Amino acid sequence: MKEKANEDALVERIQRVFRTVKSRSLILPAGDDAALWRPTRGHETILTCDWSLEGTHFLRHKHPADAVGWKCLARAVSDIAAMGGQPRCFLLSMALPAALAGRWLDEFLEGLRRASKALRCELAGGDTTRGERVLINITVVGEIARGRALRRSGANPGDAIYVSGTLGEADLGLRELRKARGVASASDAARRKHLYPEPRLDLGAWLAKTRLATAMMDLSDGLSTDLPRLCAASGVGARIEADSLPATTLTNPREAQALVLHGGDDYELLFTVAMKNVKRVPGSFRGLRLTRIGEIVRGRNVVVVNDGKAEPLRPGGWDPFR
């Protein structure tokens, strides 16, 4: 039997998919005019939102619908991880062509449901409308213990700079996906990193709880774009060593260095640590590699040292207006 394509039927389908996901924080979940949410005592609220636009953030003929669902929530939750918090609930707003209100929507919702369960973030409501292309906006509500939120503005000269995981894999996965015929599959690590990113919630929460990090943000637009943002917020400069960067080994060294500097979509964490606490930073956290890549310096210059030569690090990552 064909599903009805009217708005009430579409909203009912969304609610049906998410009825098994429960949260203590939601007093009144999706289904009323608005949701009621109760923050945990002694915590502060974190709010963030993120767009996923067909043709800009995903290609319908290349990206599996369930990966679009997973990633649109994971991307927004990564902002919560970057402050050391935990996600609690989210709002889904989407415009959808009527022709996609069948199988494509079902697969999208299944990916979104899996992300919701894995990230412990319940659907609280949202809005739907018809559009010529798929437009998705996710708003996430998160929490963190009062006074523990990590910001971009806390880095000081002398702090060590760290990143989690491997950089450049997601962008490499996108390049592979563009070359593939038809809808791509997560057939290797690079494609999985691009299609199904994993926000570093546990690491972010640990860095906030232990107060090890002085500043932190997630790497969504590429190291060369995001590191200068952290430095600008802190009023400092940075010096990174090209040889220390945790580049992907899935391609040749020359391409890997460009990917590690400018490739976006990794959703790893970029954080700084006071020199006195460097010995407390492990080489890995729950199997996730942590790599020291440089140092915060005085001034405002951000440079990369390659073969002993320091050169300005020019932003070359993702910019939707470029």
C-alpha cells in the first residue's frame, strides 16, 4: 500500500520511527505544538544547529539516504562534543520533494533513527514542508556540568596543540564516492568516515571533566580553516609541524598532506593543553589516536613547518561561499 504524501501522514511516519527512543529530559516529546524539555540540575544548556542541503552537503544520486540521515544528526552533535557536552534531544526540519516521500524517506529516517539511538539524542519535534530539493536542518539541545564547557577562546602561548584520529580520510572518501557509479557504499575506511562520521563525544566529555583542554573545537571544515578560527578566538598564533600530522595512509604521501591540511568533514577534535599537563595526555583514548601536532605561540600568525621551513598556513578547507 502506497504511503500518503500529505504533511500529517509524513509527520506520523516520522513519529512512528522514533517512538522507541526515550529520554528522561523530554517531558512532552514530539506530537504537540511544541516539546517540553527539562535540563538536568547543575547543568548548562548547549544549543547548536546545522544544515544539510542537497547538492551542497550531499548528492542524492551518490549518497545513500540512510547515510544522509545518520550524518545530518552526527554533524550537529559534533558541535556538542566540541564543548565537552552530551546531546539530549533534537529538532528536525526538512523540505522534501513529493517523489521522495516513499522509499527514500524511509531509508533516511532509518539512518537518522540509528544515529539518534547511538548518540543518545531523542527527536523532540520539528517541521516539514514540500520543496524542489531536500533541505534538512537539525537543531540539537545538549548539556554540560555548569562551568565545564570548553570554548575556542582559552588557548594560551606555550600550549600544545592536539588532534584526535586521522585527518583527511573523509575528504578522500568523498573523492572516491564522486568517481563511483551510482549510489556509493561504505566499502572502505575513507568512505565510512565520509558517510557515517562519529562525533567524539566521549573524548570531549573526558577533556572537559579532567580540565585538561584549555580550548577545543571540532574539525569540520579542515585543519587549515579551523585552526586559525581557534587562534583568532584566543588571540594567539600557532606553529604546527607537517611531519607530525596524522595523515591518512590510504593514498600517496603528497595527496595525503593536502588532505590532512585542507580536507574537511572529519569531525575530529582539535584541542590545546597547557604544557604542564602534556604528560597527562595519553597516546590514545579508548582506541582513538591523540596526536600532538604543534604549539600555540604569541602573535597572530599561523604557520606550518615543512622540511624546516615555516610557511603561512592559508585557509584551504571548506567554505560554502567560495
